Amino acid sequence: MSQFQEDAVIDPSDMEIAAMRSALGPLGEYVASIGMDRPLADYDKDEVLRLVEVVVDAYQAHMLVEHERMAERDRAFFEQRASRQASVSTGGDHHRIPF
């Protein structure tokens, strides 16, 4: 393995692994569309670039959805926290912890 390849390998997070797995379906569909019996070495430049595009698009789409889901969860948490703090400051239950 070259030095570049060794340096390029990282330990993916669970979210990254899920994103990689989400690319398998589109990757399989693309490979099936150009011929599953063809070795990768027989792909022309445009086919390889399309393969990369399919994988990267699926990976990014999954990551975007996950980041949006996480942002929504965080937004809801902070809205609830702000609501509880407002309740405490306006004479609500003074014994509650505001978070």
C-alpha cells in the first residue's frame, strides 16, 4: 500500500458508515445498467466518473438528511429548554431545573 493510501484511510463514524451503505443501492443499479459482467478495468473514463458521481451523490444525500434530522432534534431541545426557562422566570415551578 502506498503512503498516500495509508494516510487516506480513516475510521468512519457510524453516520458515515450508514451513508456509505446508503450508496450501495444506487451503485448496484448503476453497475447493473452498464453490465455487471464487466470488470472495473474495462470501464471507460466517463463510466468511472459516473460511478463516482453516483456514490458521492448518494453519500452526500444521506449525510444531508442526517444533519437536518440532528439539527431539528437540537432545535426542539433548545426550544423546550427556553420554554422551561421562561416558565421559571415568570413564576412557574421554581423547583425545576431549567434544562
